[in-house]
Amino acid sequence: DDLVPLFKKDTGIDVKVVAKGTGEALKLGQNGDADCLLVHDKPKEEAFIKDGYGLERHDVMYNDFIIVGPADDTAKIKEKAYNNPAEALKIVNNSKSKFISRGDASGTESKEKALWKTAGITPSGGWYVSAGKGMGAVLQMADEMKAYTLTDRGTYLSMKDKLGLQIVTEKSPDLYNQYGVIKLNPEKNKIKEKEADEFIKWILSDKIQKFIGEYGKEKYGQALFIPNATK
């Protein structure tokens, strides 16, 4: 909502945003239905480039994932596993506490699956709900169902005042969330290569990296993303 108008102001180029989870976004790029990708699932991104659909990727910024849950934290995760996401998921599984998964092939779901794998658990049963929805909708569901879920910190902070959810697990290296921009391969599909190159150059620029680093501080008391462009 803020970057796109700024890009238009700086370059005169219009951007049509198609907001999808990373898995769906990579499919759009693969099928020639996008000119540039901004996504957050580095292993999938690197495989995408290895398969020839992208020419290069650059780190842009990062934030982190957190596990949130009901205000009363019935499973006592905050007390027992505040910095340990795998242990937190073991507690969810053992207590059969309600857990909402995005279930939408997003970067967030990929991270969640990796955390379950680290915990040695294949989640199943009535307590585990695969929503097939975006992050905002999943947070609302978790709030209504007094459930736990994995979310990026930025979305949670932007909705925090409307939710009865609290952070129960955070600040672990396993919860790091890197965003990257991908230059697509014009030999695979016809794309607006010149405009896409302009966007990549722009989002990696010192000016916009500074803008990203300040974004959210005034409203939320902390930046929603940490810029770390590789050029």
C-alpha cells in the first residue's frame, strides 16, 4: 500500500499487485503471469531459479515469525517454550490444543511444516485446522477459536489491537523470515523486463531500503521489516 505509490511517483511505472502466498506467486512467475516476484521462501526461490524460471534473486528485507495463541494460553506455551518453536509445537500436539494452519502453499506454511518436521510430528486430527486462507483471515480464525497459529510479526502487529491473541513463542533463529525479489527469465515467458528491472533496482536502492527500515515505527513502535538488500 505504501511502496507501490512511491514507486509510481519515482518512476511513473504502474504496478498491478497480485497478492498470493509464495507457492502461488512462483506458479504465476512460472506460467508467465507475472513480471517480477517479491516472495519469502528462500529454498523454493532458489529451486525456481535452478529450474531456469528466474535469473537471479536478491535479499530485500526480513522480519520474523512468531507463534501466537489465546490470552489465557491454555497450553502454557509462553511459560514452557517461549524461545523454542519446535517445543511449542510438541506442547500443542500433546495437549491437542487447536492450531490453525494457513494451508495455502505460502512461505508461512512452508516454515510451519519445517517446524513440525523439526519437532518430529506430522500434525493430524480435529485439533489441526488447515484453513486455505491468507494470514489476516487465519489470525481472525485463531482469535475466534482460541487457537494457536504461526504468523509473521508484521501482520500480527498490524492487527494486534483487534485481536485477543498474544505472542507465546518468539525470538528464535528458527523463526527468521527472509524476503527476496526475483528477476524472471524473459526467455521462458514474455515479461515487461525493462519495468521489472527498474522495480528491482528501486527496491534495492539506499533510499527505499531506508524507507523500509523506518516503516511501522511511528504506528507500531517498531519497524515491521529490517532491510538487508544484496545488490
